[in-house]
Amino acid sequence: MDAQIPVADGEEAGSGLVEAALEISRKRTQMMEQMRKALETGDEKQALSLARLLVGLGQTPAVMVITALLPVILV
């Protein structure tokens, strides 16, 4: 990483850190757009999967079981 460590006089971190933060923001924005489209098309399974990724839950075995049962639960 090419970021610089701030010094005592308040110097800001290098642009590498800012670029990394912007890239994370772009990826999360793209995921939220995909989630919105999934909700608009009625694809609750995809929307829920994306929501889990956005909040950091990922795909644990318990989550995978709930996802598999989701169509039955929603009926």
C-alpha cells in the first residue's frame, strides 16, 4: 500500500488510503443497486443474499439453510 502514515503536525494520510476507501464505496454502491433491482423484480433470495454481504454476514451454513427455505417461508 502506498499510503503515508500521518505525522504529529496533522499531515493527512496518502492518496492510496483515500483511493482504497473510494473503491470500497463504489463496490458497496454497486451492490446496493443490484439489491434494489432484485427487489424490484421480486427476487427476494438475491436481495437477501446481497443484504447479508453488505452487513458482513456472508454465507454461513445457517444462512444457506434459511435462504433455501425462504421461498417456503414467504408463501
